[in-house]
Amino acid sequence: MDQIKIIDGINDAITKLRALTQANVQQGWRYCNQDIPYPVATQPQCWHNWSIAQRNDKNYITWSAGRQVIWLSQRFLVPQDLQRYPLAGLGLRLVLTWWAESAEIFVNGQLVQEGDLFDSSTRILLNSTVVPGEEFAVALRLVSPGHDIGGLMRSQILYEATNDIDPGFVADELAVLQKYSASFEPEQLATLAKAVAEIDWEMVSQRTEFMRSLTRLRQQLSTIENSNLRIQNTQNSIKMLGHAHLDLAWLWPVSETWDVAVRTFESVLKLQQEFPDFTFCHTTPALYAWIEQHRPDLFKRIKQQVAAGRWEIVGGMWVEPELNLIDGESIVRQILYAQRYVQKTFGQLTTVAWVTDSFGFCWQLPQLLKQGGIDYFVTQKLHWNDTTKFPYGAFWWQSPDGSQIFSLMSPPNVAGVMDTNPITMASYAI
């Protein structure tokens, strides 16, 4: 069997597994481009006069720039099964990604989440244990950016097991393993394909038996000798760290920056309650200082998470500065003021310079950062080069005086907004 056929077979299994618990619902939204009152817009009986929203060639729903409002609505009815796979008892999430200055999400008339340009995706838990026949009425109020059109780029219904693996989880594992093996161990593709061929598709309608089949698949993959394909490889691991990039000043007033920061940090704290293993990091002591002064209640909760090791302070500079414009003295003071504040407030120095969205880095920057107690440098801006492609993802960057700092290119923005799902991360890592 040639490699193309092997990969096609694995991809077919991945697609079939995802179809058991996931459904694209982008085509089902109705819309109203008038800013009607909330009590009216969130009631399903008002939606029958709304037209179906049209999608562009990227499957995006878009509307005009200039802080224009659009309401989107859709009803979701829990079926008995997807592709014969029973759904009763699974958790149900609505996955959304948008490009909007403001996003408000209502479920059955209740506001459940807010977002914006920076807090631009969500996995809303509609029910932790669904019952077939159950219905959810969802309304979105989205406001386009002042400088750009608005967009709803993704909407997906996702059923998942609460305390166990599920077909979608296994599909992601297989996708990552296939990408790795195709790049580094192509001789293992046949072994992977053979294991995938053992999935007992006849048992799809019997969820317990089908999950036993998937468990056997994972066990088979984990015991492949002398192979890095092992799912449970104690030698290597990836630590996931949440982050929300916030521009202090771009195309909006500073007052809006403060509002966005508060909404973002409150959202993070809420997510950390839902996901105890979720660790977050953020930059910009200027933001922390503002919240400390104006929202001491929120700041106290952030400090508690820092002390618990679930919130990391990164950045290394007072803001994430535009490093093409400022001189050396300004860079030194950025580092000095940031480190003074972080040490005084949180009892530690920042060791990571995080400037993901700044253009241009002077040759002396490693020297200045090292003298400020910083050991690591992170950016993604070099992905933006349209002609000369930067060849490294992780590298030692050296200043003229010999100072070195370990540097990392974070994943590129490939979806219009940051999309760091497991497949995106694995593709970038490979």
C-alpha cells in the first residue's frame, strides 16, 4: 500500500470519528441587522421573520464595518444520535469564533458570555448531560470593529464525554500522530493505519462497546516499541498555557482598553473555575497597575491565582512597546519599571519577554533583556514577513556583546484570529 493511500485511509477514519460528536452549524444562523432591544432579540418567537445569514467562500458570516450591530439566532435540538452514535448523557458545547468589537451570547434568553476582538472564541457548555429532544435557543449580538468588517468565522456543536475519552478526542490524537509520523517516521504510517483499521465501526450504535474498541486502539498505539508514536510517552510532554493578547492602544480609546482588560481577566477566572488545570499568563504591568488601583477586588483574585501557580506574569516590559520607534533608554526604562513593579507586587521577577505583536527588534535587545533578569524571548511577528521567511522556530539570539537569550516563535495567526487548537499547534511544532 503506497503512502498516499495509507494517509487517505487514516484521514477517512479521523473524519468519521469527528462526525460522531461534532457538527458544523454555520449554515443555520438567522440574522437581523437592526439593534433591536435585548428582550425582543433573545426570544425565539421573534426569529421566524429573520432571513438565513449568507456565508462567503471561507464559510464566514460577515457584515459592514463601523461598529454595526448584527443579531444572529439559531435553535439547537439534541438528536438521538449522530451517524448512529448515541448522544444521551454526553456534554454539549457550542464552539464559536468571531471578529467583533463586542460579542454577547445568550442561551435561552440569558446572557452567558461576553467577548471582543481579543477574547474572540469560546466553548460554551450548554449542558453537561444532554437528553435527546432537549432544545437550546441561542442569540448572538455582535458589533463590528470600527476599522474592519465583522465576522462569525466558526460555529460548531460539540458533544463530549465529561470524564472519559470520546471519538472527537481520539480523532485529534490520530491527526497529531499522523502528522508526526509522516514528517519524522514515515515507516510507522503503515503501523498506524493497521491499528486504525481495527476500529469496530459496526459497534457505533453501542456506545460502550464502540468506546472499548477505541480504547484498544489507543492501547495498541501506546505499546508500539521503539517508536515516538506513543500516546503516553513520559519522555516528552507539551504544557499548554493560555494567553489573551491585548493592545493598549490601536484603533480605540484607552478607556475601552481598560474595559477589555477587565472582561478578559474576569473571563479567565471564570474559566479557571470550570477547568482546574487551566493556567493563564499575561503581560503588561501597566494593566495590572490600573486594575490594582481601580478594581482591587479583581486584582485580589488575580494575585491569589498567581500565588497558586495558575497565573503567570510574563512580558518583561511595562507595556508591549513598538520596538522600532523607541530608543535604547526607553527600552531600559520599560524593563526597569516593569521588573520593579512585578517584584514589589508579586514577589518575583519576570523571566519571559513576551512581545508577540511588535515590529522590529534591535540587535542589542538580548543584552538589555539579560541585564534586566530576563532569560527568554517570545514573538510571532516574524511570521508576517512576506518575502524573507525567518527560518527558525526556537533559537539562541546573540547580541554584539555576546549576551544570548533563548528565543521562541509562537504559532502564526492562520485564521484571522488566534487559533491554537491541538491540530494547529501540532502542525506548527512539526
